Amino acid sequence: MIEFKKYLPIGSVVLLENANKRLMIYGRLQKAEDSDSVRDYIGCLYPEGNISTKQTYMFDHDQIERVYFVGFQDPEEFEFVDKYLNEENNGK
């Protein structure tokens, strides 16, 4: 199994616990409009894509049951994730 420090890359395709439809991650560290809570990811149905704001799903890493595909990673992605992790660990 592939290990991640915290965040899967954009474009990753996952299945959440107790779900039967896969999601594609298109954002990280998302704040809900109707609360102050911040979730690890925002995703849309796969393979449909982001077709409606009513079909977006915010979720946390620990809700992921299975990773089907890991999104694109390059030095820019690794730097971005390290920055997020450092800011999160420093209380920013």
C-alpha cells in the first residue's frame, strides 16, 4: 500500500467507506460554506466530473476506504504538500 504523509494529490480517485461510487479529488483543505470546519478534501463523482455544486463531496482522509488512482505528482506538488504540512503543524 502507498503511504502518504497526509494529502493525496489532485486527480486521485478514491472510494469512501460505505459508499458505492468513486470520487475524484479536486481540492484540499476546504472550508465548508455553512460552518467553520475544514475538511481534507473536496471531490466530485467519477467519471462524471464536476457537473454541479450539488454533487460535490467534502471528506477527510480517514474516511477513504480505497485508493484507485493516485493523481499527478512532481516537485511542485511535493513542495506544495510540504508547505501545507508545515503550516498545519505550526498552527497556521
